[in-house]
Amino acid sequence: MRQIDAYAYSNRISKLHPAYKVGASLLALVLCLTLNRPLASLLILALMLGLTIFWAGVSWRFVLTLLLTEGSFLLAGVLGVAISVSTMPDAGGAALGPFWVRSDAASVWLALNLFLRALGSVSAMNFLALTTPILDLIELLRRLRVPEVLVEVMGLTYRFIFILFDSLERMTLAQEVRLGFGNWRSSLRSAALIGTNLFIDAFRRSRILETALQSRAWDGALRVLPRKYNHPFQKCN
Amino acid sequence: MLHTSGMYRRWPVLALWLTATAGLALFSARTAYAMHIMEGFLPPAWAAFWFAVAVPFWVIGFIQIRRLVKEKPESRLMLGLAGAFAFVLSALKLPSVTGSCSHPTGVGLGAILFGPFVMSILGGIVLLFQALLLAHGGLTTLGANAVSMAVVGPLAAWGVWKGLQGRLPEDGVVFLAATLADLLTYVTTSAQLALAYPDPVGGFVASFAKFGAIFAITQIPLAISEGILTVLIFRALRQTAATELKALGVQGA
Amino acid sequence: MQLTFIDVHVRYPGLDISALNGVNLEINTGERVALVGRNGSGKSTLMLTANGILRPHQGALLLDGRPVRYDRSGLRELRRNVGVVFQNPDDQLFSASVYQDISLGPLNLGLTQAEAHRRVQEVAEFCGLQELLDRPTHALSGGEKTRAALAGVLAMSPRFLFADEVTNSLDPWMRPQVLEILDRLADSGCAVILATHDWALASAWAQRVIWLEGGSVFRQGKPGASSWLT
């Protein structure tokens, strides 16, 4: 998580106006889904990987590892499309316990197409995730007139995710050094303890933060300055 | 045990079962995330349909949040922390009954603490961040994932919590709420996949059973674990954070 | 300008015992003051009172000789002049971006966007944060976070700055950097009040040390002066 986030704000095109990057990935997504052809999916996959690795300069090792993980998730999903299962004896199927499993070329083809389509879409989403800081996406939503309250809650959520993650890591370590995850029972007890403390920690922080905001003359709305971006064909400042 | 009627049909079945085993092995490592429908997995029409289903809940949730923030400006901090809490909770190590390790969804706990409609918005935000920060789920499938995880699951939990409160021991109610939320979430996901990809022979029902079976192996033990976890957390919160629970308006706190 | 505490008593809501028990204190702009005392002696309460978060139930807080009004505009006036930096910067940095976090205070004061932008650039330079403005807050080191939190308060150009143990969590390399910023701040005419457990730091850095004990001023004076011991 931290790695994806770190790439998002340190890659070569992180300061580019987010609208371009969001536009590019949404276009790729829509094309991938509507064309729905293996060749188109493969082309989009190659293009998005290329953009991520060569334009944004994200490590190819990281990009491919991420894609591989996602691919393995997808595999389990397309499996359901490739095979048919029924309790009726089936001439063309294989018996597996009480079930009859069958598959045919059409289903496998459909599954393969689906797999590639999803992989192409995933690569478009990865491009967005690895090149665009979440802050910029939130800012873009603000400029698109998404209600201010939602934008604020999103911004705060993003900020607190990392604070609470630090707490979680500390607490997990504290439990691990005390063998809190030794067996099933103790693991569950440790997980509950951490979950509880995390909640209390979150609540306490919201109180302190409120005080800190008040001390800066806060009166309800979280007004901040808009971020500044580069545009293509324009000299970076 | 393998009966086939012809050689040409044997290899795809075998190959698929091999990949199935490998896939499930990879899969059970991070089951909670496997409930997310991945980017690109749904055809455009279904993706749009599930967004349309989610929108009314988001609207109600938004109206509730806006009212809350108007009355108490500081509640936006609590909402942000609640969203972050839900996100981080899904990264907590949770032992599954089968011995593998997984992650809770936090759907049941969130619904009890914050109500189902507010949870639909927070859940939507969390899903967006999971797609972007963890590469789980996706943008076009956000609507579908929101319906299963941020609408159906929380509504089930909240319904059980409201309906059975006082009639059963509290631990039992919390357990049922969390377990049922978890199970219904995966049932919804299976239904969404089955609707988009009905079985060529058995149609929706067969397809639903198929996708359900893929999830069931890992999800039922996980749902029970999450139920127990939620009971333990809720019990501890009652003891140590009664004032905070009251501040959130949790009934009976 | 002077910030004056006259027999200030402060009680936390719901608690019977007072956290401040008759504090009498004068702080002038440009002063370097160290606030010492054990945990629970009232250092943090004093800071929150100076900023108007807590309201004395007895006694008065004067800003430039006039009693502080606790209505909207009165509090805004007080907070424009009196800033507080909290002990843990993570409790203070609410925004995920350094630039946006610093801009909150100036915008709350009703400044225009252009003016707020200028202020952000100014304090970023003052605190050595120019390169970090676009960074997410969570990607900063401990010392950078402290400086960012400080910058967020300085952007409101306070005349009195209360800093709650900000040097405690810093490593020996970061500490001089933050202290140097506080020094420059005092030289520019702002009063800097640093709460600390570190006696060596207090006597080396401050012009005046205020020792709180049980919610009131136990001793105060120039560090090292003979009057200190009596």
C-alpha cells in the first residue's frame, strides 16, 4: 500500500494535471470493456504497461508483480466461467464426487477473453493508481463540484488511513512479540484486542484533532488552497 | 474417478482443475479481498446497473451525513476516522477456522456503529481507496462491490441488530449480525457474477451455485471467525469505550 | 503586545479539581520563555487557555490589556495572535498535503486565496519546507512533520507561539533545526513559549523560565540567577 502510494507522488508525471491521467485510464477502461476483444485487450494492456513503465518511470519489476498478483485473483474468478457444474449426469463431463464437471471450447474461449479484458482494465487502473496521487483525485472531485462534505470526508479518510495504519503496525508487533498469534484462539483474541484499541485510538484522535483545528481558528468548513499542476506542452516550473 | 467420453475433452478439464487448485491456494491467502469483483470483470451494462442500484443508498447516506455535519461540524473528523478504521480493519490479520489467515470485512461492525446508510458512503470511499491503494476491486466494478459490501452487508447486519436486540443475548445478536453480513456479502457477489455470466447449460441458478462454491470454501469459516471477532470487539468496546459508543448513538450503550 | 493571565482558574468539564489554580503571568512579544513542570502540572492546560480552547471559570485572560471576549470574533482575534503547536504533529496535521494543511489557518482568518498562497510560501521558506509542499503529510519524517505543524501555525502570523514539547520526540540532529526556527521567530518579535521537560534546554535557550506546580506558577525568573533557588 505504501509502495503504490509512494509511486503515486514520486513518479515522473505525478505533477501532471490529474484530469489527463484520469481521462487516459477511463478511456482505456471503456475501450477495453466495450470492444471486448482479446486483441484489443492485449493492445491496451501493452499500452498501459508501457505508459506506466516508460512514461511515468515506475519500476517494471513492481508493475509486473502487481499485475501478477491481480492476475492470480482473476484466474480464480474466470474459472467459474470456464467450467459448468451440475448434479445431472452429463455425457460430455467428468464426474467429481456427486458433481458433473464439463467444459467446452466456447466456455474456455469466453473465459480467456474475460481474463484478458479484465487484465487490460486492471492495467489501466494500475496506471492511475501508480501515477496519480490520491490527493489529486480528491482535488479533481472537488473541481467537478462533488459536494464539499464528501470531498472533506474523503481527504480526512485518506489522511487517517496512514495514521491508523501506523497504530495497527505497532499493536500487531506488540502482540507478536508476546506470541499473540500462536494459535487460533490467541490469534482471534489478539485480533479483537487490536481492533478494539484501534477504535479507541481513532476516537481519541478525532477529539485531539478537533482541538488542534479549533486552535487554528477553524469554524466548521475545512477550507484549503487548491493544488497546482503542470499541463502537457507547457514548461514545468 | 475421472470419466470422460473422449480424449479431446479430457485435457481442458484436467488443466482447469489444476489451475483451480493453484488458484484457490493463492486465493485463500487474502480471502476478504477476493470478495471484491476485479476491475474489468463485469460487462459495461452490468457495471452500470449496479451503480444505479447503489445510488439511492448513497443519496440517503449523503443526506444523513450532510445533516450530521451541519449539526456537529466536528463529526466530519469522526466520519473520516470511521472510514479509515474500516479500511485499516480490513488489513487486520484474522485467523480463519480452516487454519489459514485472512482479513475481516468490518461490514457488520461498521453498520452497528454507524448505521447502514452512512456506512454505504463510507464503504464506497473505502472501496475506492482499496482499488487505488491496494489494487483490490476496481473503478468500473465499484458500484457492484458497493452493493454487496456497502449496502447489502450493512443492511443485513443492521436489520439483525435492530430486529433481534433484546430478544437474544447481545453476544448472539452481534455474532449473527456480523456473520450474516459477511455471508450475504459473498452471496451477493456470487449472484452478481452469476447474473453477468450465467451457465450455458444451467443458467443463472447453476452459475450462482458455481460461483458460490468457489467462495464458500473460504468464506463460511471466515464469516464465523469474523462473527466471533466482532463479538469480542463489541464486548470490549462496551467495557472500555462506553462513552464513545454513546457519542456515536449506538443503541443500548 | 502583552498576554496577561490574572488569577486564572481553569477546570475541565466534568472534573471537580482545577487544572489551573490562580495563574498570574505576563508574557511580552519577543520573549523566549521555557515552561517547565512535571506531567499534570498544568502546562498543556495553560496553552489551551491562552488560545481560548479552555475558558477560565475564574480570573481573566488579557490580550494587550483588554479582556478576551469568548464570542466568535473575539476568539478569532485571540487565535490570530496566539498560536499553539501540539506535542504530536500527527494530532495537528489534518490535511494529507503539506501545502493545503498550512493554508487552513490563513483561510480561516478570512484572507484571500492569493494572500494565503503568499503566506504559505513565506512560512515554507522560513521553516525550510519549500521542497516538501506537494508531499503527502504521511510521507514526512518526524522532524519534517514537526516543522510542517509549526508552519501551519506560523502562517497565521501569531504574536505569541506556544509549543508543547515539540523538541522531545526529535533526534539530536533535528532538534537544533527546530530550535533555530524558534530563535528566528523570537528575533522577529514573536513571543515563543516552549513547554519542556528538559531543564538543560530550558536554562540554555530561554530568557525566562516559568516553573508550574499543581496548576500555578511555582517559581519564575532568569535561568541561573540566584533568585531562582529561593
